[in-house]
Amino acid sequence: MNFKVAVRRKDRLIRDRRKDVYIDQIILKEPAICSKCNAVYSNGRWTWKISKQAVTKTTCPACRRISDNYPAGYVEIKGKFYLLHSTDILNLINNVERLEKTERPLERIISISESNDKTVITTTGIHIARRIGEALSRSYQGNYNFQYADGEKSIRVFWERDK
Ligand SMILES: [Zn+2]
């Protein structure tokens, strides 16, 4: 217990020292609007609410991560099961994104890349990466686990099923 508290405190120090440009927004004059995706920043959070007063133009952290190709989340899918059911699995993953993005504008998929031995999905947020892992595990069982890194600012999710 004590150990965990100590670790968390250390993380916070690191985070304070090295400001995360994708999370700690430059102080924006609210409401602000992302000129790429039209997400609105108001009362300290991003929403899809339309705001006529949003005159400050900016680029939201999700759009910046997408254009920099700098993911916060990685989901790695392995095993033969994927090869046999990739259409259903990708539908499930896209549904997770649709739901997640509606509630949290900064949680999106950046890319899905398939190779012979694995499929990797990169995301703009850590929340959606976990949601994808949970949905795979709930729908198809298999082995699911995840690991935070970088003071919980990034996450790697693993899901594997062989048959
Ligand atoms: Zn945006």
C-alpha cells in the first residue's frame, strides 16, 4: 500500500516536470473549437456540444495525436482466432470507438494495421484502448491484459486467442 502511494507520487513529480502537450492544453480562451473535428472545449473539457460562442480556433489533443501519429494506446491482437473472425472483430472494435467517441471526443482510433502475426490498433486515448480489450474479452474470451506506461499516460493492451 505504502509502496503504491510512493510510486504514484513519483509519477506525479515526473508528470509535473515534463508537461504533456497532449493533455495539458495551453490555456485556451473558452469556449474553443477544434478546426479539424469541431470538438468544443468548454468548462475545462472537450465535448461535441455546438457552441456559437466558440471563437477561439485550436487543434484538439486527439487531432494533434492523429496528425503527429503519436498514440496514447496500443492494442495488440494475436492468435489464429482473429484470422478466422477478423470482420466481426473489427466491427466490434469500430462499435466501441463509435460509442466511446460520442461520450469522450478525445478517445479515437488512429490506425488499424494487420500483419501476418498480429494486428495493432493505435488510439488517441488510454480509455478507448482498455474498452477495446474489455469488449474483446467479453465477446470472445481469450487472454486479455494491459500495462500502463509513462505515468499512466499511455497503455498497451494485449488480447490473444488461438482457436
Ligand atoms: Zn480535433
